[in-house]
Amino acid sequence: MEKRIVAFDIGDKRIGVAASDPFNTFALPGTTYKRTKSAQADADALVKIAKEKDAGLIVCGLPYNFDGTESVQTEKTKKFVQLLQQRTDIPIVFEDERFTTMEAERDLIAGGVRRENRKQSIDSIAASYILEGYLNKKKGETT
């Protein structure tokens, strides 16, 4: 059995976590990590989460503008992922995360989740969409 793939939806306040099933066929939303004032502590916490989930790969969502150009958030994410990479030997790849948070919000609204409760799960659902995008691309490469 191969190692799982873990995905992170990295935001300024929260980081959504998702992991693949043991066979890396689908994505499961996990927890939402609340960021601290220390990027180093946050990076260490994510490495710990990845190791607990026995990850062989980490997929980080990379936020682009709707037109595909990079934004301030893209740069912040890249900088944080560099910090993360310095703390682990688990390979890290990026996956375009455009529209994932919007999709997650739309699905939560469709599911009748109240606005005040959406914040708790929106990031981990977005992370699962990021991972799903990666897994679908990987499946396309092997078929």
C-alpha cells in the first residue's frame, strides 16, 4: 500500500487539511488548523499532521487570480511552503486552487449549513477539492 497524500489549503487565519484514502483514489476532508502568530510553529504543526497521516506527498493549494496571474496571496503561500519544505523531507507539490473555496461554500450552502457554522469546515472541504484535483490529474496521467 502506498503512502497517503495530504493536502493543505493555506490561508492567513486557517489552514484546511485533507487526506487521501489509503489507496490514493479519493480525498477526505480533515480538520482545520487555526494559525498562530508564528509561521515556523504553523509549519511544524503541518509537518506533524502530515507525518501522523503517514503522508508520502503534500499537495498545497496555490491561489491564483481568476485570470491565472499571481497575487499577493500566491506569494505568501509560496513563502510559507518554502518554510514547510525546510522542515520535512516529504515532497511538496502545488495544485491550482482557483474556485475551491467558492465551490466549498456553495456546497455547504446547498447542504443547508448555517453561515456561522460554515467557517469550521470550509477550509478542509476546500483542501479536499484541491487534493481531488491533484488525484484526478494523476489518474489522467496513468490511464
